[in-house]
Amino acid sequence: MKLQKRKVDVVVLSDVHLGTYGCKAKELLQYLKSIDPAKLVLNGDIIDIWQFKKNYWPKSHMLVIKHITTLLTQGVPVHYITGNHDEMMRKFAGLQMGNLSIQNKLILDIKKDKAWVFHGDVFDVSMQHSKWIAKLGAIGYDFLILFNRLVNFFWENILGRSKVSLSKKIKDSVKRAVKYLNDFELTAAEIAIDNHYKYVICGHVHKPEIRNIQTDKGSVTYLNSGDWVENMSALEYNKGEWELYRYAEDELMKINASYAEDEMALPNKQELFKNLMKELTFVV
């Protein structure tokens, strides 16, 4: 049975990382099929060109692209904002093809206010001075996600315990990472306040967030759409309010898990274990 689609004025997605092992494309497709957006903003790192492998492009990843193109043909404006993992798209910034636009940043009119939307990698020192370190970190992160899946396979199916997120535990325990996130948010807020924006919307750091930031020059609402690798989150603007959507908290998604494509059904436990081992071997 199909879900009745929710109408949403604006949806912001970022850090989907299609083409990588960590991408939760199946869940993202379920989410996209459950909403009827008036406008879709793809805020960077949608396709991971850094780590793209021609022998790894699952059907679920292709179906996400297909669904977005369907929205375009239905008249939904789609703004593709470039990120660091899809930085090759930046040479097409300013391109408008029908309902699709490619930009490095976007100013959204939200009623009488303005929202400044950009990916956020411009604040990343490693991107500016040592891109190879950032790329190496991306490969390590992808491996960690795969290793985490293997750990959770044993954790759930053999020990009967709840899933754990190794990458989140590592991030949360490293003071430098916490400081980087705080500096990132404050820098974005200060620039937005200087330009008299009411909202500043970012991605990049994979941390879903909505909070008000106050400085001696004023205040701004900082929003981050998170990612579809770990958090499976998005930003939704509807009826004058911004909200964070979290797939894991969506009871309708749990009840209607079969709403995804039949061909994308999860394999049995034995097949899942074999697939995980193959993926880990390939990355190494």
C-alpha cells in the first residue's frame, strides 16, 4: 500500500554520497517517495565524484537519480549546489536547464526573509591547503562505515544487541572535531548576520542541526541538513517553520518499509555477510 505524500514547501538534502558504500540510497528513495516538495535543494556532495567507481553503482543509487529527474519533469524546481565531493560540477555553476539549476550558493526567499544556502567546504582548511588529506580522510571514512556495518552484523545477529555508530563515537570523543564544528557554525552565522540573512543553511559536516546563534552584531538561525550516510536527515520548510526530518524517527517509514522498490529488498543474513566481506576486501 502506497503512502499518501506529504506536501512540503522546501526540502534541503546534502551529503548523500551516491556512489559510495556508505550511502543509504534505499532509505532516501523511500523518503523522497513519501513527500511532495514544491522545491528541492540539493546542497552538495550528492554524487561522490571523489570516490566514484564504475563497478559500484547499485540500482538503488540510480533510482534516486531517476526520482529526482521525475520531479524535474513534473515541474519541481531543483537547485543543485556544488560541494567538495562533487566539485567538478562547479564549472557548470550558473547553468539553467529547465527546472534544474546548478549553483555554488543560493539565496532563497522565505516569505519576507532570506536564507543563504551553501555547502560549507569553503570553511574547511584541509580543502583549501591539503586537499589530498581530505580525500584520504574520505576513503578512510568510507572504510569505517563498511567496517561498522560488519560490526553491527555480528552485534545484532549474533549478540542480539542494538546497532552502534563507530564514526559518531570517534567524532564525539575528539575535542578537535567538536571545536571544528563549533567554529564552522559560528563562522557561517557571523557572515550571515553581516549580510542580514535570517537563515544560513549548510551541509558538509554531517551534523543535522537547527539552532539560533547570537553574536554581538545580531542573531541568525543556523541550519544543517545532515547526511544520508549515518544520520539519514533532511531539512523541511513548511507552513512558515523549518524542521529537521530524521528517517529513523519516522514511524510511517518503519511501518511501510516495503514501500521501496521490490528489487531493492535486503538480502538474507548469509548474503548480507558475504556482500559486506566483498565490499571490505574491495576497499582495502
